[in-house]
Amino acid sequence: MPAAFDDRDRERITELLLQRGRELFAARGLGKTSLADLVEPAGIAKTSFYAFFDSKEALYLELLIRQAPEVTRAFREALASAADAREGIEITIREGVRTATDDPLYRRLLTHPEELAAVTRKVGPEAAERSRPYVLEPMLEFIRAGQQRGEIVAADPMVIVGVIQAVSYTVVHADELGPDYPQILELLTSSIAEGLTQKDPR
């Protein structure tokens, strides 16, 4: 039976597990991270892990949920500076690329989407959905507002989000694209922004 922990211990150990999980999930992935790896810095038994999280997947999801508001804030702040719909789409793409470049855990999800699928299978789709609104909502709000003004093409907003997010996948192929990658990314960004906006808004 897992040991009992007081509130101070629970807070300290939870943070240690989250910190260790973030490091290992980003570097090794979900499958190659063991409970023994996760609990080592906290100095607790493997069985005691379950006093804090139901599974490795639940820990992974908690990491995504905790950092999602910061990602949302960055998107909102970036979009607030947009002069028009086209610039807003370019800004959104660049912010997505920046997140995929700078955040090891999000980068891991780009290169290993099966890990998010494994998390969803384990914790259930309803629990997994808890991290999605934070990240998607700023983009959906911007797209829907632009469509209402006639500035963004009349496609399903989620499809437009998918097009925008697809550019982030270039990050994982930057080395293959070679030294021209920055120019490729810039032209791809401007081309997509032009294609998603109306030339003659209502």
C-alpha cells in the first residue's frame, strides 16, 4: 500500500514528478520512460507513484494541461498585434513554429503523435480534451471573427487550423531542407496566409 503523505510532501513530490516527467518524456518518450525513472528524484517507491498520478499517461496529460495556458497567452498576445487577417495568420503560423522549435515536449508530440494517441487511450478522450481548448481557442476565435468580416475564406475553421498547424511540421524536417529552410518557411508562411485570406473582403 502506498505511503501516506502530508500536504507539503504531496506538493513537493508532485512538482518533482512533473519536472522529471517533462525531461524524460521530451528526451525519451512515453514508452521508454519507466516508473523507476520517474520516481527516482522524488525518492519514493514505484507503488507510491499512484498516490499522485493514475498512470504515466496521466502525468503526461497534466504536463500538457499545465503549460497550455502559457501557450494560449502567447498566441493571444501575438494576435493582438495583427493589423489584418493576413498578418494574423502569418503571426499564428510563426508562433506555432516558435512553440514547436522551443518547447521540447510539443516538439516530441510533433515527431511522435502516437504518444498523444496512447495518452488518449489510457486516460480517455474526455480527459485528453482538457488540454485542447486552451491551445485552439485563440486561433478559432480569430478565424471565426475574420470569416464574419469576410476576410478569411469560408472553410471549416478546424480545417484552417489544421492548415496553419501543418506548417509546424516543417520544424522537424529543417535539417533535411538544408540552409534554405528559413527562406522556405517564410515563403510557405506568406503563401498560406495569402491563400487563406480574401483579396476582396465584404
